[in-house]
Amino acid sequence: MTAPTKPMPHSPAAPGDSPEPTGDALHSPVIAWFDAHARDLPWRRPDAGPWGVMVSEFMLQQTPVSRVLPVYEQWLARWPRPADLAGEAPGEAVRAWGRLGYPRRALRLHGAAVAITERHGGDVPTQHAQLLALPGIGEYTAAAVASFAYGQRHAVLDTNVRRVFARAVTGVQYPPNATTAAERKLARALLPEDARTASRWAAASMELGALVCTAKNENCARCPIADRCAWRTAGKPAHDGPARRTQTYAGTDRQVRGKLLAVLREAVTPVPQAALDRVWDEPVQRARALDGLVADGLVEPLSDGLYRLPLT
């Protein structure tokens, strides 16, 4: 039984056409749906532990579950504790990251593992403030680890949750491109008072956005709160906010960086410049991408035109 939550006002396209959803009216159906339909993911299992939850949160940033699963399993098999990762060179984290993309996340996760080992005796800290103080961890990740690993009461706002709240409560199709103070205020107001229920609510609302209330082709017939969704009741007005950004990959510096890193990940010894030159024909873009990798700490230049993944 969750404690009642104060009603939150919303601004659907046609004010007054729909009943005003409240946190208390949303919690039970969404959590019940989650209990019945949640995916069996390894970081949700009891044996994952706080470190497993933290690793998953780093890997899932801008990366779909299907791509994360095999890398996650390999990562935890090799580095089951933060100290195991901290004891290896950061370049090994980059190597094991494989083709997940955005490899700076690997360096940040390695940095967090080092800090956990040095400051917290190798145990992922329990307090939100301590998590937030770790390198590479922002507000979302700190809240997610505190909530999912330790069952604490925090507003966990990822893209999926923000979309569910935008539609169900605010009555618009999409949330803003960047998280706003109003969204944070709404998320806090919708939190159940009980910490365990709040943790389940965070996971359930995230899963609802990932599987049902998706960015495109939402499946309202499967939604447990369709009858109280402000956006649906208002007739699903088209989003008139900022244009949604689309990401491209082919021909970008990101693609070149990925090709250069692929060569370095597969090498057991330092790689000569000539081997890197073969991955991309355009020399200016190739040099810019390589310089960017060096500047980001993902590649270490040596003498005689050799390169390797970082050792320190």
C-alpha cells in the first residue's frame, strides 16, 4: 500500500478533457504491470549486486539492451568486483568495451572502480552523495544505483521515464530535449513515500517507456494507465516542442574513431602509424579522429609513431 501523493497539475492540449492523474493513481497499475511483464535482465537479479547494477547503468547509456547483454556478461565474469577492474590498466577496460560505442564510458567506469577501491574499501557506496562524488557518475546514474541496488527513494529520470511522465501527466507527446527543473519537480512529486515502492516505481516506469510507451509506435492497448493518460485522452496532439535530434554515424569522426580503436583493441603490442592509416583514406579526418582519441585519454602515443591503449 503506497502513501498518497499530492496531485500534480498538467497541461494537456485540451485542458479539462481528462481526469488529472496523480502519483497514487499511477503507482499500483504500473508496478503490477511491471511484475507481470518485466524482462529478465541479469542486472535485475538479486545476485547482480551493486557493482553489477553500476556496470549496467554505464553500459546502457545510449546503447540498447541487446548490444549490452553479451559485453555485460563478459565484463562481470572478468571483473566481478570493482577492485578487479581497478587493478588493471584503463586500456583493458577500453579493450573489453568492444563495439558498445562511446568508449569514454569505459574509462569513466574504470575511474569509478579505482575510486571505490581507494575510498570505500572496494564496496559500491550506499549513499547518493557518495555515489555522485565518484568520477564519471552524474545525477541520473547516482540515483539509479541508489534506487536499483539499494532500494532507496530517488527520482530516476532517464529518457523512457521522462517520456512516460510527459504523456501520462503533462499531456505532451515528448519531453524536452534536456531534462528541466519542472520535470525533476514532477518526478519528485510522483515518488511513492515508501522507499521500496519508490524503487519499484522507478524500475517499472522505466520499463513501461522502454516496452510500451515508446518514442514511436506506442502500444496504448498494452498500457496499464492508458485510461488515465493525459496525452491519449487529449487525442494525442502532435509534439510542437524542439525538433528531435537524429544521430548519424557513417562518415563521421565517430566512425573513424571506432575503426582506429578496433585496430588498437585487437593488438597485443603497440601499433605503428601506418597500420592506423590503413583504416581510413581521408588523412585530415583520420588525423583529427586520432588526435581526439589521444586528447580523451583513450589512446596513448609513444615514440617512433607507435600507439597503444592507455596503461595509466
